[in-house]
Amino acid sequence: MIIGQRIKELRKSKNLTQQKLADLVNVTKVSICCYEKGTRTPNLETFVDLVNILDTTPNYLLGRDVKLVAEEDEDYSMVLPKEDIQIIKEIRGNEKLINYLRKDPKRGVEYISKKPM
């Protein structure tokens, strides 16, 4: 779960222990551990406290942190997690794969999903 990964990343970047972060947002250390593992989701009040204490944005914690704008005259935008951007970059690095996916995206994804990992 992206929110848990982001909480852990930001907590560590601020040199906070799980206990210290728990004290700051008024929850237990177990709650912070569960948020980071993705087995529990913070309630709205705790989420807002986490955003403020970790000095981030709600969109970043939710994994919606990269805004994309269409090329040329198209008038729309969307937001993708950084992790999805990494996947796109990897695909674009493989010319054969990108051409295959451009020709028939649905069939390309079906083919990839059948490959053994």
C-alpha cells in the first residue's frame, strides 16, 4: 500500500522512530507499524496530523504526486504515483516492447501477464 510506504519513508527521512511519530499524532506505536505495513489505514484526523507532522501533502501520501499534462492542444491532466512513472520509464526503455504495446495494448498486457516471473 502506497500510503504505508510513504509514511515510513518520510518518518525515516525525519529521523523519527515509530514511537516518536505515534506520540506526535496521538496514536500507538502499533498503529504506526500497521499503517506502514498497510494492514490499517489512519482515520481522517490522524491522516491530517501525519500530513502536517511529516511536512507533506495528502496527494503525496496517497500516491498521487506526479501531474501529467497531455501534449499539444489537449486540455486535461492526471496524477500518477512515482512508482507508476518508474514502470512507464522501464517499458519505454524497451523499444520492442513499447512498439508491441502501442500496436495492441490490451493484447500486449495479456501477453506480459502470462509470462512466468
